[in-house]
Amino acid sequence: MSGVTGESEALLEERIEREFVDGLLGGRQPFDRYRREVEASGLLEHLQAGYEEFWGIIERSSGYNTGRLGDEEGIRLYTLVRELKPAIAVETGVCNGFSTAFLLLALERNGVGELHSLDLPDVIGEVYDPGTFWEGKRGAAILPGKEPGWVIPDELRRRWRLVLGRSQEELPRLLDGLGTLDFFMHDSEHSYECMRFEFETAWPALREGGVLVADDWDWNDAFMELAQETHRTPVTLGEKLALLRK
């Protein structure tokens, strides 16, 4: 899998269709069915309202952003979780909660499973000690006065468990308590050191057939190193998202 940065939209869609829709799902029918579920749920409209609330308060020139996952990538994440039906899912990085909401909607529709999320909150306007956040961080932050995941609808929160802290410190403790995982998603600090740590920590805990997803996988070599070392072929979920199946 080569980097998709700069790849034309048409070529990217062809890659997703080949690797994810046909390769992982086995065809268009299940994907279209899951898309209809998301569209009928009202989640897209709910998240759009949160997006507009954010930019109604924060100036677009501020350097901050919502950390929002695109709707198409969100639908693919939803589809993946609906197909996988994880009992135990873990993600690192929540921010305002856009991608988390898609994961939780899928778990709710499955009628089984819990999502355990780790987040080191960066709230706009708060003062933090130097070094609290990675220097390569690109502005994803939480709306002032809000908590991590504030855009998640209340009815989806019963399957959600949130732990606050740095993943390098909290992830080993969390996994020790959970045991075997079915699904892991990296969406926290995109430094090589952090991504490598999370992958090396989470991969052994994944069951056979479980899935590891990486956001911004091409910011460094950590994801492709994992693919090479585990002899797995990456599957493209979007411009920024890719997965490996154990």
C-alpha cells in the first residue's frame, strides 16, 4: 500500500472499493445497507449541528479544528464495526467525539459490545504546562466549556467508557484489565513514537480476526512497519484511514 496523500479522488475511491468494499465486505450490498442505517439514524445531522456550533464560536483562522472525520469515512468505520461485532473495542483519541459517535452507533445497532476510549483533552482557552501535548499536533481541540466527546448523542453513551490521560501511560493499564480485544483504533498523538507504542501494545492483545485501525497512518512509518512485521496487507478506509486484520 503506497501513501494516498495526493492521490486523485477517483483513484482513492477505486482503492477503497477494491480493498474494503469488495475485499473485506465481499461486495456492495452490505455496505449500501449499512449506509442506509446511518442515514436513517439522524447521526449525520446531529454531528453537522455540532460542527456548526464549533465554528459558530471559534474563528476558522484560529488554527484550531474540530478533528472531525468525514461522513464517508465515518460510514465505513460504522460498517466495519457492524460487520466485526466486537465485544471489546478500544480507541485512543476522542477530542470532540465525531469518529467515536460512529463507533458507538454501530455498537448500539449490534446490540453488543463496549467502547473504551482514552483521551488527553486539549480544550481551547485552557492553559497547559509546556510539553503536555506533542509539538507536531495540528490544532484538533475541544470547544471551550465542553468535555471530550460532547457531540456524541446521549442515547449512544451507555456502551462508552472514557479514561482521561496519555495513552503511553493509560493504555497498558486499560488492556491489562480488558484482556483480549476485537477492535483497536489509533486516533491520538500521531508521532512515530506514540503510534509505534500503541501498535506494539495493542496488536498482541487483538484476537485472531480482530482489526487495528489507524488514523493519519501515513504521517510516519509506524503503521507500515507493523504491516511488514506482521505480514499483513493494509486495507484503505479513506484518505486518512487504513486497517490491518490480524
